[in-house]
Amino acid sequence: MGGSEDLLAAAEPLDGPSIAWARATARELGVDLIAGSILERVPGQEKLANTSVHIDPDGEMRAVYRKVHMFDVEVEGRTYRESALEQAGEEIVLSRTAAGVELGMSICYDLRFPELYRILALRGARVIAVPAAFTLATTRDHWETLVRARAIENQAFVAGVNRVGNDGKGIAHVGDSVVLDFTGQPLVELHDQARVVTVSLDTVALREWRDRFPAHLDADAFSLE
């Protein structure tokens, strides 16, 4: 968040300090880690990218997702033009954890576009990550509804991790981070807290639910892929 000068100063390549830290942390803890999003300087590309990276327990980058939908909107008198500095990604990214769980990747404003999530589900995503910086207004009005809808309609676990606090430039973020099960029920809700939590995801129950109620497959008729 911030003005053009702030964003340009914060941008870095994938081998920069932020992802280097994330790779070392994943390796130290022996976990799969979704790092970002960061502002990425992409080789050969004039504009920046809004990028999230899946890192495995060995500290290796398994997948790189560059945000597809640019946040060019007006909200409560404030104008955002993400495309002025950033270039939209062109690839829908499905990764896999070290344990073999299919992981769909998305970022923030993507949450408003159900087609992306349906394609991820049709490609096999069982867990979908949504790192986000929804503001006070958009969190209050839309966040809970959107994140629950993505879980229900795609019959997948959804982890919506939203920023908390004031950015120092008048933009407030209120969190409401949540992990939802495949029926849209919350497994954990953080509201306005910044915390570390552990949640167990029952992938067997997910498979059984999809077998009994395979609604996410009915979109095949529209050839969304």
C-alpha cells in the first residue's frame, strides 16, 4: 500500500530479501509457506507484478502466482489504480504441497471473480489461499460474503488472510482473517487480531462431501477451462 514512490521503493526480484527470508523460514520450520504478496520486479517487464510464492519445506519455490485482476476502483472517495504501476498476470496457478494437497493461489481483489476459483477447483484445488489487504470499507461490506461464497461454491477449504491495522497513510485494515471448510463454515476466525493459529483440514471429509454433492463439477458444461 502507498503512493507510487513507496511502491517502487518496495519492489524487489524473486531473489530479493523478502522471498529469501520466506525460503529460509520454510526450510527452518519444515513447512509449506505461501509468501506474499510482494511487489515483484520481473525481468524484461516494465511494470511491477503483485506476486505470491509457494515455498516447500526444503525452501524451494514450487509456484509463483502473479495477480490476474488489477484493483482499479474508487472506494469511499479514494481512487486506486493498480494498473498504473503493475501488470496483470496471465497464468492461473495450481500448486501442490509436499504432502500432495492441491493448492490454489489467488491474491486480494481476485476474490471478487468466481471464475478464477471455479477453474482452480476444476483443476483439483482442495485448499485455496487468499492473502489480502481489503480495506475497512471493503472488509465491512464484502469480505465475509465473498470468502464464504468461494468456499461453498467450489467445495474447497479457503484461507482468507487479511491485513490488520493502519498503514500510516490513512488506510485502515480490520482483518477478519478466516479459514473456512468446504461448506463455508469457519474453522477459525480472527476478526481484528494479528495471530498465528493452527487449523486441521480434514481432506477425507472433503472428498466424501464432493462425492455425495458434486456441485463444483457441474460447471463443466460451460467450458470454463
